[in-house]
Amino acid sequence: MFNNQPQFKANGTIAPSRFIKIDTTGDGLALQAGAGDKCLGVSQSGMKRAPGLPGSDTAIAAEAGDPVQVYALGDVAMLTLGGTVARGDLLKSDATGRGVTASSGDEVGAVALQSGTVGTLSLVQVLNRKA
């Protein structure tokens, strides 16, 4: 079966459902996006380890060297919000890779398909363009 999702390895800690960016230090590497970064896509919604097992941490989707699932251009994904968002808003990354409303000239990583508030998960479609 064909899988059109790009394959990346984390080059740092990446939380679930966050904007991610390409790490330019090596091929096939990704990092959690920061404020204003050009976004590659959205990280997997699942955590690295199953809940309740030793060493499980709900805040980690991938650590350095781990494969990370990337929802890229055109894909629909769940994104953690960093503020109040209305469906249809263009979203950019905040300092921790959460989605916040973009302003004119910002790097846009997605469009909100659902409204939500800070800390909630919202369905988004991944975009890569300027607002």
C-alpha cells in the first residue's frame, strides 16, 4: 500500500499534535516548531509509550532518533491549540508548536476546521504558505 506521508526522525523532543519543522542539520530530521517557524506539518497525535507502562509520558510523541509520523500538506490532523481559534482561522506555530491565529505575513501551517480554546485539540488541514 502506498504511503504518501514523509518519513522523518526526531532530532529533539516532539510533543503529540504539534507543528513541526525540518531540521536543516541533516537529511530526514524534524524538530518541534517554534514561534514564527515555517512548518512542515503536524506531528502524530499518539504518544511514544502506552499510558500506564513504566516510563510512559503523555507529553512525548518522539525523542531524538525516534521516527515521527508527519501529517503534511493537505492532510487533516489534530493540533493542540495555543489560544482561542475559530474554524476557518489560518494558524501559525507558537513557541511550543501549538496552533495560534496567524496575522498578515505570518508563516501559516494549517487552517482550523474546528473552533477551540487553549490546550484543546482541534481538527486542522495542513497548509504551507504565508498569511
